[in-house]
Amino acid sequence: MRMIVAFEKTERVRHIGHLDMQRAMQRALRRSGLPVRYSQGFNPHAVLSFASPLPVGVGGAEELMDVALESDVGEAAFAEALTAALPPSLPLRAVRAVDDRFPALMAQLRTAEYEAVFLPCEEARAMARAVPALLGRQSIPAVRRTKSGEKPCDIRPMLHALAAGETPSEIRFTLRVSLTERETLKPDLLLSTLATQAGVALPAYRLRRLRLYGETDHGPKGLLEMCGP
């Protein structure tokens, strides 16, 4: 069997990279005493995978990890053991038991929802005002930076939702964008394109991934929900 683990990458550890995240989870699983499946060879390690690695500097409210097990464990017992082994900066949010035939998380992933938080400033307000015009466009030309250089692209098909709101302490953008092996729209490219549309320089902001989504016949559905109730 396998266990799908939902955890939070808090503000305190948002600057750690994916390899360090893997090591932290490997250590926690070893400490937990759970019957985790280990790889064969000279340096065995827990068989686990992440739905989508987070870039350095980005927090996550509901990150998903797939852990292979040697024997069946109840969800409550698994959650109790892993919670005791995890550091406070990586709190457990939920677990879902699935069998070995359940499709890989990465194969089911279609979109991701993020929030970008700005301090109140005129540049961010101008960006917020530019959202309706951007969403109304049939095509949104942008320039994507790759290892081989800059490439023009149209990001409109990969933009699924975008909204903005302001409070006395912040200006918050919520966006849902494509995140698949074939096509991905990075939030920083969307926000820099929005800033260009608004005619302003992109201010500093804090980025957090809120949720990962798959796709059903009825539309988008949270990837964790697709793993079971």
C-alpha cells in the first residue's frame, strides 16, 4: 500500500530547497518507526515521491508526498507516528491510504493555486486594476527564459484564474495556473507580465502555493480529495 501525505511548508523553511526537503522527510520517516518501503542497494532510502517540488523561497499550504509501505497501516496510526517525528516547521495536515495501483500524483496533476502577497504600494494597486483587462485577452504574449535562451510564448491557455484583493496591510493576488510535465506557467512569469501590462515595475512579494489540482469530468478537483474522502 501507499500513503499520500499532505503537509505544510511553513514560512520558517520556505528558503530550503527540494533536496533538503527530501532529506528532512527521509529522517522523519526513519524516526517514525513506520513500515516504510526502502530501496535496495548500498545506500537504501525510503521510497517516496512528491507531487511537485517547490522552488526555493516558496511556501506551501498543502504539499503532497507519496510514501510506499511494506505493510498496511491505518491512517490514524500513520498520522500519529509521523506527526511525532516531523519538525514543527513541516506540520502534517492529512493522510490518505491508497493501494499500489493508484496513479502517481504527478501524472494526475493539472493545475496549482498560489497566493502572491505584496505590501500596499501603487505598483501592486496598478497590477490589481489591470487584472480584468488581462483576463479579457484571447492571447497574452510573454517571454519565457530557458537554459537555451529567451523564447516567446502565449501564457493565456495556461492561466485558469486570477483575482486580487486589498486589505490595510497587504495586496493579495490569487492565481491558478497549469502545472504539468508538458506545460507549466510559473507564477513569477505571470506576475511580471501583469506588471508590464500595468506599466509598472514588479514589486517584491511573498509567494505561497495553496493547493494542487487534478481534473475530473466535472472540472478541477483538489488532488488530495482525489485520493479519497
